Amino acid sequence: MTSANNQVREAMHNMYISFHSKEPGDPTKLAKALIAAVNDSNPSFRLLVGKGMVGTVEQFYCTHLSE
């Protein structure tokens, strides 16, 4: 690897390490939702997770429906 590649790799590694155990939300709740979605006999094409997702999707559809 070149020196530039090593610098990029190290920067990415440090960024990911800084995220460890600091992710927002409830990982147990997410795991349960993912397992339920996977095991559903008629799974949804999309799975919205996170506090802001419903508002984001509503805004998207309102914007596109008005066009």
C-alpha cells in the first residue's frame, strides 16, 4: 500500500473507532424490529427506523405529490 492509502485507511479506522458504543438509539429495539421484519410472512419492502424517518418520508411524499 502507498503512504496515501495508509493515511486514508488510518483516518477511516479512527473515525469508526470514535463511533463505537456512541450510536444513537436502542440497539435491542432495532434488533427486535429487524428480526420481526425478516421473519414476517409478507415483509415490507422498506424498513424505516429512527426518530426522524417518518417525518422525512412524509416530507418527501408531500413535496413529490405537490409537483
